[in-house]
Amino acid sequence: MTEAPALGTPAYGTRVWPTGIDLDRAEKRLTVAFEDGKTFTYPAELLRVESPSAEVRGHGGDEKKIVAGRRHVGIVNIEPVGNYAIRIEFDDLHDTGIYSWTYLYGLGRNKDAIWQRYLDALEEKGLSRDP
């Protein structure tokens, strides 16, 4: 397992704060531990298809795009964005999402429901997780 960038001090307005980040490139997953004792493990595919980027989220509130074919996506690199977030670079060259600690915490807490919603959307649109 490889370590992620060093963490700084909490930024103003941050409600949750990480105490550790572990990027496992071989297993294609990111694990983030938070100061409240919760630890969440995120598959790279989930992080990619739920990217907070405009490419995925759209420029308005209801424009979210369904990203198909990312079953095998991996994480190439992560880097800090100030003290409040990380930017994830995926091996499909997507690298524009800024994952705030608050976003990651919410994604972790609601992972099962978010994942099921994604699978349902793929099925509804006749799309697949496979490339």
C-alpha cells in the first residue's frame, strides 16, 4: 500500500477532517479515516462515476451524467487541494474532480445507496459497467 499526500490543519468551514489516507493502487481503492473514528473505503470506480467534476455533475443541479464502462478504472495519483480536499487522477485521464473531505465523508456514509442508484441508472439506460 502506498501513502497519500501529507495532511495539513483543518481549513475554515470544514466539518469533517481526515486523520489518514491510504491509496491502494493494486486493489484500486482509496481508504480515508476521519477524526470521528469512521473509516471509509472507496472503490476507484465509485469515485470516478461519482466525481464532483462539472463533466459528471453538469453545470446545473439536475444535469448529472451517467458514466458507464468504468469497472476497471484505477487511480494513478492523488494530490492535496489546499487543506480541504484532494484531486484524484484516474487512469482513464479524468482528473478534474475536487473531492472535499465533506464530500468524501458523505459518499462513504451513503455508499450503498449511491452505488445502487448508479446501478439502477445504468440498467435503465441500457449501459454497462464494462468498457
